[in-house]
Amino acid sequence: MASEILNFTRASISAITPPEKGRTYYRDEKARSLLIDVQASGKKTFQVYRKVSGHPTRITLGQFSPNLPESRDIANDADVLSMIGKTPTLNVKIARKLADAVNASLDKGVNPAHQERHNRMLASQELTLRQAFDRYYEDHLAPQGKRTASDLCNDFDRYLGKVAAGQKRPHGKEKVKSLGSVDWEDRKLSSISQADVRKLMIDLKNKVGPRTANKTFVLLRSIYNKIINWQLYTGNNPCEGIGKFKENSRERFITFEEIPIFMAAVKKVDDQDFRDFVLLSLYTGARRANVLAMRWQDLNFHAGTFTVPSETSKNGAALTIPLTSASRKLLEHRKASMTVVSPFVFPANSASGYMSPPNKRWKKFLTETGIIDLRLHDLRRSLGSWAAMDGASLPIIGKMLGHKSNEATAVYAHLQFDPVKVAMESATSAMEKAATPKKKLRPLPPSK
């Protein structure tokens, strides 16, 4: 390919007269293999043209612009090769730097144009966040039989993806997106940045709470980690370098002063379903959802046990809870007085077949009793707290409540100081009592 040699400057290239037809080429006298391709239309394009392994190779760098200031340059920390073909207009200074980078790459046997086409192909095949979650669910959650898999699906939809219109919760309410949430379903994995993740966490923390922000973060981080480990994505995990928010463990339970008022009030409630639900939640320490979904087949009155099936247990393993005499008496009375045939202990005309959480009735009950800031979940915590105060060890409390981790039971540790204090008081009193004579001692007679 014939070409004239020219010292490329803005003036010299601007002065080139386009051919009447076809195109002409000019070679820069300073930068190796740098050409300017001048077309009859007047368009002037920088190119690198050279032979690689005996084969002619042409790589387009970008279009010459006489209006681009000659002082315009490439940033020192820029990835020069990534700019090839993506910078619409160039001046001579930038074109020469691009040509140098291309030549250096070709010298190593790598054609940046081919690499760019490969990158574009990979980008077109890159997973979206929804596709990544689906793989995460199908290849990780489902095979392990995790009970929380359905919860994680709901969390993904509510905080990271889409909630389809018309979806209902088990108890009838329509599912909706959470405050502070995002819809990243259709975004490619590489398009989600660390800044995006940090902003999402802050929004969820401010609008919902730190616990929700943290669990969403853990889900997103787990998706990326698995997809990267499976070599389905070669980019970085945008969750790296971001820490979780500190969560304050809730320690509320029914106190010594409140328990007489609470028990007297709940036993006077006319609504048997509400009364029995509250007392069973307190007596068994089971989670609210497990008490509501309790089936007669899960109860063994002879052995005195309530078994939470693995498919509804939070940690994915069946949990057997002993039935105290109070629990057994309540359940036996309930079964004998039921007029509706149902597999559930708390049957209801609902999609699930059992009673919904009695949130409104609970608020009314608290108003009637004057007890402040007590949640339904605090009934479960109350059993653990009273066990701790009665001297039960943390492993026993963890077993009683079905905790898998020691961290979940640690909240009860400080309550164990009460029985310790009682024992210390008793020991101190014993020592003081032993040191105090029962009768006044007479002085010994003087020795003769």
C-alpha cells in the first residue's frame, strides 16, 4: 500500500486535500506504523497498519478532529488499549500514544482489535444479576435443600429485583418492593459497582434498618462469590471491601414485674385462638411461623414433643421441642374443643390453611395491659431469658430454642448473672453467719 510520509500536526493533516474518489494514505514520520486514511468524503481516520507474522494488519484508532485542542492528552493512569475504537475524535498527540500502545501489544503477539471483539462477545454473554441468582439458587440452594431458599428468593425480589404484580404472601397481603430497594435484575454483573452496593446498603439502613441492609448485602456477596468460583464471571465482586453495619441485638422479654400482669390478662382474653397462640409461643419458645403452622401430626402427646419439620424449620433441620405440662394441657383442651376438622392446630380460611399473625389483636392486647414495646417474637425470647435467669446453661438454651450458632444464644449470657448473684449472696450470708457466734462468749478465766 503506497503512502506518503508526513510529519503529523494539526496543520499538516488539516491541509491535506481529500481525493476526488477513493482514499489516500499518509504515514507519520515519528510514530511507527501510524497512518492517516483520507477519504473522498473528507473524513480522516488514524490507523495502525503493519505486518504481523507476515500478514498485513490494520487497526482503526479513531477520527482526526481539527477542533480538538492539541493540548488534550490521555490521563497517566488510563488504560490506553481500552480506548482504541472507543474515542470518537483524536488529535495527533493522542493518536501517537494509541499507536505506541497498539505496537507494543502487537509485538507481544496480541492484537488489541481481536481482544476487543472477544471482550464484546464476552460482554454480550455476560450474566445478568437475575441469571446469576437463578444459577445460585439452582446449583447451590436447591441441591442442599436449604429451607431458607424460598426466603432468599423473596429477599432477592424485594430488595434486588422485581416483585411481579399480583403475588400474594401466605396470609393474603400483596408482595411489594421495600423502601430503599433497587431493581438490578437486568443489569450485567460487571455494571454493578462498589459505589452502587454502598449506596444500596445506606438506603436500606436508613429506610428499613441495618439488619435488612446486612442480609441483602450477604445475599449479593454470596451470589457473586459462587458465580466467580464457578468461573461463570471473570470480573470482581463489588461487595469486596465493604463491611456490614453493626446490629444491636434486641434483648426485650417479659420482665419479673410484667409477668403477673401479662399472664392474668392473657388468660382473660375471650378469643381462644389468640389466647392459645400467645401461650404456646411463650411455653414452647417456637418461632411465630412454626406455632401458626403447627399440625396435629407434628405433636406426640405420649412422648410429649412438638416436631417442627425440616421444610419449615429456619435452619433446615427438623427441630423437636419438648411439651411442658402447661403446653400439653392447653393442646389437649384445644383439640377436644375444636369443632372444625383440620390438620392445623390453628385452622383458618386462608391460602395457607392456618391463622395469620394476630398483629392487630396483639397491639390491642398491649394497650389493654399497659405493657410497652413487646413484640410477638419477644415471647420466644422470654422463654430463653427466664431459663437463663433460672440458671440454665447457654448450650441448653440454644438447644431449647433450636439455635445453630453460639452467637444467637449469646444474648442470654448476661442474664445468667442473676442466679450467680443469688448463689454469691447465699455464700456470703453463710460466711457471715458462721463468723457470728450464736451466744456471747465469756472471757476465759485468767491462768493461775
